Amino acid sequence: METKGFTNCLQIFPSTDMKKTSEFYERIGFRVVSYIDSIESHICLYKDRIEIVLTNQIKNI
């Protein structure tokens, strides 16, 4: 039996506005877990077996 679509996926996306980006993903059904107070702040997004990690990208690089 063939499975269509993603079965497992982990992506790391740099973002200049992690809050705004995570709000978008939350609207399309992802669960948001924030680690803003950690040494390397990031936000994890989960849906099914897909995980996206948002990292802070400094503007103008």
C-alpha cells in the first residue's frame, strides 16, 4: 500500500519574525511549542508526524 504525502519530516526554517510565522502555522493546524527563553530561542511546530523548528534570523544578513 502506497502512502501519499509526507510521513515524517523535520525542517529548520530561519525567520525574522518567529511569532508571526508561528501564528500562521497555528492557523493551518500546527501545534506551537515556544522555547523563547532558552539560550538559542526557537519555536517548534508539530502536525501529524511533521516537525518544523523556527529559529531567529537576524535581519540584513
